[in-house]
Amino acid sequence: MAGRLIAQILVMGTQVVGKAFMEAYRQAAANAAKNGGHQAAKNGGGGAKAAAADAVTRKTGMTVDEAMNILNITKEADLAKITKNYQHLFKVNDKAVNGSFYLQSKVVRAKERLEMEWETQGNPMKIEAETPAVASAETPVSGSPEAGTSTSSHPPKEDKQA
């Protein structure tokens, strides 16, 4: 009697799990068909260019639209506007001015994604980063010997007098 009850429970459990699995598969297939058709229409029917763009998106983990949102630009923006926005966002998020390294890295990745996109389109352009400013001789940089701090990673030795 107990063996028969356990067998019935196993059969019913298998049926429930099987039905749930099939329903999930049908839903996934419907979503793929719906989104795949939308994506193909958006990319102009696919082709080699779309495959290259998809490969770059998979490689970088960022779409062109996301990169443009991060840099706060539109598709019609010229290189000067893109460079200006990139430099501003890079400076604002610098750790030296209490910025966010994470956001600064997102800005750099967005710039790289746009450059990769332009390269796949056969128009390799580079967004110029601002060159770092050279410190003047009158104002010592913190951490430099002129500023009175040691650059060594060891603590300064104390003078022991007897």
C-alpha cells in the first residue's frame, strides 16, 4: 500500500514538473520570436554589419545606445561635442576630486565602445582624452619629496639617542 502511494506521488510530481517545463519552454520560444523579430527589423534585417555590431556588444557588454546615454550625446553629435562631454565626465569623476572610479570607468568604456562602433563602420575615429596637466615647480605635488612627505612605503626611521 505504501509503495503504491509513493509511486503515485512520484508520477504526479513528474507530470507537474514536466508541464511547467513545457510551458516555460513555450514562453521562452515566444519571447525569442517576438524580440528576435524586433531586433532584426531594428538592425535592418541583420547581415554582416549587424553580426559585427552584436559581436562588439557581447565583447564590451555595452550597446551603442547605452554608451551614448552615458556620454550624454545623441546620434547627431559631432566629435567635438563627444570629446567635450567625455573630458568633462572623466574629470568630474576623478578620484582626486572625490569622484567615483566606477563611474569614471563607465565613461571610459563608453568612449571605447563608440570608437569600436566607428571602427566596425570603417570610420576609425578616436575621442581625444585631455592630457594631464604638468605641475608647476612652485607648487609641490602631495606625495612628492618637495612636499615634505616620504615616497617610501616604509615608515621613517626614528633617531635613537642614548
